[in-house]
Amino acid sequence: MKKPNEIVKELHQDVQLSVPQNFDHLPEESRKQEIVKELHQDVQLSLPQNFDHLPEEPRKQAQNILPNKTLGYEARDKAMQEFIMGLFQLLTSDL
């Protein structure tokens, strides 16, 4: 089983490879928001049903957001974007 740090580094590499270069001119916070929007659909499609590889807090968030059918589409979309932004910050802060 991979260590959390190894997983974080692999995910960070994947994120870096898939981030478009056309956001370089934006301020940092806007750039992060645009990156999250771009990756949002890909992440939703590729998230596993088992979140054991994530650190505890992001794992709990993912487990609560994805199956929550009581949230409206916009609320679930916003919650997922916040989750992705948090995970993105976690990935970039450890490197």
C-alpha cells in the first residue's frame, strides 16, 4: 500500500500535467479557481468509490458529498468544488 505522501505526489503530478497553461496571467486565487473548474468534471468522473487513500478530512468530505442526494445540483456542485480546492491546496502545500 502506498504511503499518503506518495499518493499526494502522484496526484500533484497528475494535476500539474492536466492544468492548462493559459491561466498564468491571472492572480493566484483566480488561477486556482479556474483550475478547479477545469478539473472538476475530470475529478468527479475519476473519483474512486473507496477513499481510503485520502487523508482523513478530505476522505470524510468526499464520502459525505458524493452520495448526498438531498443536496440540490448547485449545492452539491459547490461542495464538490470546495472539496477539490481543499484537496488541491493540500496537494500543493506538501511539495
